[in-house]
Amino acid sequence: MSVTLALCFFLLAVVGADPCLIISEINADNPKLDTTEFVELYHTSGQRASLDGYTLVFYNGNGNIAYKVLDLKDHSTDDRGFFLVGSVDLVPKPAILLPPNTVQNGPDAVVLYRTSAARYAEKMNVTAVGLVDAVVYMTRRSGGAEFLAETLTPGEQAFVEDEAAHEADESIERCLVSEDQWGYQLSLPSPGQRNNCTPPAAPSTSPFINELKLGGGQVDGLVELTDASAAGPVVLVVWDGKMDKVSVSTDVDTSRNGLIFVTVNKKHMKGDEPGAVAIYSGRAADFPVGSPLSQTQPLDAFVFAGPGAKPSSNLTETLIPGRLPYQLSNSLREGGFYLSRCGVATWARDPGTFWEAPQTPGLPNKCPWPKICPHTISVLGGTDSPPHLPPGSSGDFLINELNTDTPGAAEDGEYIELWHPSGLRVSLQGIWILLFSAHNNKPYREISLSGHFTTSKGYFLLGSDRLVPAPSLRLPPNTIQNGPDAVALYRSLSGPPSAVQRGIPTRGLLDAVVYRQRGSDLAAQELSKALTPGQLPLLEDPEVLPGDEALSRCGGLYPLDLSAFSVAPPTPLRENICPRPPPAPEGVVVSEVASGRWSNHSQQAAFVELRGPPRTELRGLVLSVFDQDLSGTVIALPLRGVIDQDGFYVIGNVSEADQTFPDGTTVPDRGAVVLCYDLFSVCRAGTALTNSSLRDVLVFSENQRLLSSLSTTRGRQVLPALRSVGNGPVSLSRCSCCEVRSPSSWTSSSPTPHSNNLCPSSAYSSQVNLCLGPLSSNWQEQSGDCSGLIHGKKMAEVADYLEQRCHCGISALYLQGTNFSCASGWLRVWGDIQALSDHQRALIIQTSGMDSSPAQAEACSAPTTDPYRGTASTLGLQIGLIVAALLLLGLGAALFTYLYRRRRPLDYYTMELSEHAEGLSDI
């Protein structure tokens, strides 16, 4: 029996009805020696086709680089559309021969491109530019294909090649799943031949419809069912597609093993009128002829549309929800239509798995090789960067919006909106939605989404048939109850979640929303306890907004988190319109940051410490963390607590943290930490942050793209210096409060979460007298001599210059009592340099005690130009200059008076007259 696994679809433009080239089969691992490996391409025309312009590239998942590149120019497929690349021992002989053991076992990928072959070369990084088709695979033991899958088949997991699936050899074979949707399964190798795409065997407890004959009104119809020996009583029902009433109901004989045949009178399965065939658990007496459409869910169903006549939407949505009826041809054959189940889909109730094929009663179905192209998508003008999942998301589907109560009695605007965090078109294979009633804590509806896909933006909508935009899966009006109830989302590949686990299922649970009406707080206790423990049900309050309202995800992408939802206007298949956060709290800054990757110390842990006024409410702030090696944020965490009484709030993986990082996330080795105030979606994106959004930022990276995107000063930012703390853990600490977004405020130190930061202190200061030469032989040419540092009195740049010599964590904070000057490109530093500890002081003294060459001594003893001193000595220098200027001014005045009198002698006669005049005036 074949083993059908998850589909490996990737996103590209639909290739319409034109034939195309696909990767049809891969055999990467043979028993013992790998001497019959191969890759099979197939052109869906089934005819000879040129391969000019195509390139086949093999990628190694360990490093994500190409290890083999094959230009297919001047090659073509054979007359049946097949083309083989493989080992020399392979039969039939491949068109391109490979040495044994060339095709690696996984985690790896084989990719078909169609663009200039010069773009691709061995040892290049993985790319999606020019991608036509791709298969990403791994073994159960290897794993590790996540990056390849994100780049080449976004939204899908790598295919697992199970070497235990067959006793002999096996290969990964491409098969049609349903309609134009392709997937892969493991089967016996078939190089140069049609793949072994046998539909999966249905369990005997839940039979499938396997083959049909619609008589055309001239011959009787026929329904072939799979083995139902363990299914209990089964009834086959034929529905009138116009009246939605029972035309035929007959009990099925399940006493024998094997295929079952049921003949139906020709007037009830003509094919020129719409109708349906369904099988149920039960007996014919449960479905009397002429009775209306039952809401009982069938085991399997096939709905068909006659030429120009469609079945009712009620019949279609009840029997095959979300899928289309099979459209019969306009030309009715005299002998009727023969339809066989040929798609390898594992789900039932899907007419898309049936094709016209020869009738094979009692034998395996004889399915033709399909001539349609995969529902794949071409990355037009693609990108080398993989799609990046938003921070905090599990990477799986989420409930994004819920509208359970619409105005009016019709309730015809209800809907449930799902979203995949990749924001791409993704298969919903194995996904289930269960609608729970709080009255009995049981699901009143179970809906399989297998066979469906999200939109190109990751949305999937199911709802009332009058909803605009039209949902992909239509529900009868008033299906979703108003509360107290719950909507739960599951991943289950083994059938309905309720059949896998009794009670309220939690196995495979992806997300859930428990909601209520006013006055029903306690009615949903059991649902809340099982699905969203520790959280109160949501209230879709109709009084919040005029008109209609919905429960919209606004506060995070974490599953099973009801606090992420807000009452907002309905936005089906569009980005949610969320209420703005409250006014930003004032005075809150990032105080300390540590990454678990900065040292190997056992106590090195990742955390972010905030500081602000005690008891400040943090609601509305979002902590975003960026990784320089990834586009977008790796953490976007809405803050919900308050600053403690000592003025601290710690987020991370340390003891006594006020809030923890989401599972699987941490502070990276190089990146940035941002304190953001804006809509969560804006803070999460991190691409349009304004000065009002950026409350504080610390960049510990030299990546210019990251620096410019966060509107910070270009150039070297704060990086952890391990030498400054010896062999202990290290963090970056703010030591100058509270100038935000300033690298000069930070230094490396020992971590102190929930405590005052360790900062440079005069208690560990040392006297230094350094004479530092150019950093390299071409220093003068590259960046000018050191006088450029001093000319603008840029203490931070002088500290940076010193740090490149010492590598001991020196920043501008250390130079408060230090003098420096420059002469001939040599930097002289003297005075007191502060330090964090005795260890760091010893490193500074060690740098200061380096042997000086004669050139250094001569340069630093020469008269200095444009000297600059630290803050303490600068004030004294200014006072001294003022006093000297005053003395010089007084001396100049005295000298001027002396010289003036020498040049003009005194006139004693005039003096005598003056004295007489004074005497007269006195009289």
C-alpha cells in the first residue's frame, strides 16, 4: 500500500492548460550501494519536448548550497515525455549519467529552473529565482531541511523519505491528488514509466465510493464501493439534485470482504440532470424515498452537474462542503459515463479525485496519466531571501477572525477566517475545524479542510453562502452558534479529531477561541479548561461598534491566546482593523540586554531588562527583536505587565522574569532590540517605524541595512566585549540615563537582571599614559590621522579608537577623567580611566604598559596640536585661560600708560595755573 504524505506545493503562477515540465520522480537512496539513483523529469504533453533553457540543480541541506548543476541545453525528453538523469547502472539508461552516490540522501533538494544557466553554479547559495519546480526531502533520521523548504516550497514541510516503507527500494513519486493539485508519495521505483499512483485503500470501517457509471438514461447506473466489512450497516442514497430529496435508498451488503457493487435504476442516474450519490452509516429506513435532504454527515459523497444544470447549493455544501460538483460532458455517450477514483487524496467527499477512465469491475482502477500541470506558482522576478515567519508564531495555521453573530435574523454574514503566518498560498491538508457547543461540550460540526488552499496572502475563509467576499467553503446560514461556544483548529492526518480522542480533543490542537454572550461567563467553563486553560471566554459585544463587529486577532500571533483578540470591524480576507493602543507610557527605556550566544558560560542567558517609573503600566508597548541574518523580526512581544516597585521589568529566559520569550525564540548573537509603541502589526513588521514608534533601540550589529532600517547612526554600534568580564557571562548595560537611542550610553558588563547595572566606576580607575600609533600601515590613507577624532571633540570616537587597541570594553563612559591629544597621527591618552572591575583595570593597565618604540616616544613628546581633555580637567583649563587673559589685559593697559607718558612730558606751568584755579573755586 502506498504511503501518502503531505503535499510539497510551492507558490507560483498557475500554468493554465499549457503542458509543462515537472520533476516526476526521485530515487536518492538505494539499498546498499547507491548505484541506481535517478531524477525523472516529465513533460505533461506526453510527447517529445526540448529542454533548452532548463537547469537542474541539486542542493545540500547542510549549508544550503548547490553541489551539482546540470545545464539541460541540447537535450529533450523521449517520445513519451520522460527524461532521466541517473547512475550508470540504471535501467533504462539515463540521458545524463551520474557517478554512483551522486544524489544525496537528505536533507537536500532537487530544483528545476528556467532562466539563464549562467546564473547557477556549484557552491552557490539556494535561490528561488527562475524556479519552475522543486522537491525538498529528508529522512526520518536527518531532518534539518527547514531553510530549503522555506526558500523553495514555502508553507510546506520537507517530504520525508521513509526507507522502511518498502522491503526493497522506493522512490519519491509525483501523483495527482485532486483536480489540478499534485503531491508526492513513496512507491516502487518506475524510471521512465508512469508512476505507481494508486489511490490509498480506504479503511474497512469507512468505505469510499470507488467507481461510478452514470447511465445517460439508457442503461442502469453502477456504484462500486471499497471494502466495508467492518463498517456496520451502510446505506447508499441517490439524491435528486433539483429537489434535494431522496430518489433511491438501498441497504448495502457488507457481509463479504472486497469491492461492493450496487446497481441503480437508469432513470435515477442518467447524467443529463444534476444529482448526488452518498453512503451513510445507517439503514435505508433512515432515508425514505422522497424525504428531504438530511444534515447527517455522509461517509463519502459524489455530487455531479449535468450539462447546463447545476445541483442546488444546499445539496453541494451539505454533501461536499467547499468543493465543486463534477461537471459532466455535454455529449452523453450511449453506454454512459465511467468515472474512477484516481486522485491519491486521503480524504473523502471530493469529486475532484474522479476521472473518466475505463470500467474495471472487481479490479484496481485503470487511471490514465494526467496531462495537466501542477497547481504551482512561479516566482516572477523571484528573490534569494526565504519568506520569514513572523515572530512568536508556531508557523502553523491560526484563527485570525471570527464573526458568530451578525445583525438581523438571517445570520447570513457569519464566518471564520484562518491565516497562515507565512502569508503565502499553503495547503490545508490534514486541517480540521470543530465547532463546539457549551451545552454538551461536544462538537456540533466537524469540517475537514483537506484539499483546500489559502489565498496568495495566507487567508482562508469559510462562512455563510451570502458572505462577501465569497468564502472558499460555504456554510448554511446560522451554522455558527452565538455562544457560549468554541471554535477549535486541529491538524489531524488520521481522521476527525473527535474519533482520535474522546471528550474535548486536545491532540493536534493548533488554535482555539472560546466565546460567550453577556451573562454566560460560567457556561463555557469546560471548553475553556480544555482548549484555553486559565483564560476567560471572549465577548463579541454588539454594543462596542455601530453595525456589525468581529473578534479580530490584534495583539499577537501566539496560538491559544485569547488576549490577542479585540472587538473590531469585520474584515474577511483582509488585514484586520485593530484599535490603536493606549497612550505610550513615559520614561520607559531598555536598560540591559543579553544573548545566550555571547559566551559559553553556564549562567549566560537571554533577557531584556526595561527600566522606568515604578508601577508604570506597559500596555501598548511591543518588544521587537531583530536578527541581522534574517529579514523582519524574530520576536514581537506585546508587553502586558507593570514596572516593579524598584523600577525594573525583565523579559526573557531567566529566573524571576516578568514575561518570557515565546517558545523557540531568543535574543540573537547580532541584531537589535527595539521598544516600539504602535499597532502590533506595525511593530511586528519593523519596516515602517517612525520616531514616535521607536521608543528606544539598541543595535548590537554592524549590519548597515539593519542600522538604517531602525533610523540609527550609521557605523559601528555597541557590541559585547567578552574580555571585559573575563570568563563570566556578559551583557550590554545602559550606564547613562536616559538618553535613548545613543550608543554612548552603553557598555559591556556582567548581567544584573532586576538590579542596578554594573557601570564604570572611579573605584577601579587607573593612571594611564598611552601613546597609540596608527591602527594599520595605511591608517593615514584610509581615515586620516587621529587629529580628526579630536577636532570635533568626539569622545565616543576616541573611545572606539582605544577599544580597537585594548579589546577590553572601553566606551566613552570610561573617559570622564581622561585627557588626550594628537601629534603626527599618534594618539596620546593620559589621566584616569575608569573600569568595571579589577579584571578590566588590569587589562587597561596592560595596554598602558606596552613597550613604546623610539618613534612613539618622539611623537608623544613633541608639541601636541589641538589638545583635548576630559570633563574634569577641561573646567580648570577654562578658568586658567580666563585668569591668564585678565592678567595679560592688565599688563597691557599698564604698559600703554607708561609709554604714553614718556612720549608726552608733564607741563608744570599749566599745572600751576590749575592749582590756582582750584583755589579760587574753593573760595
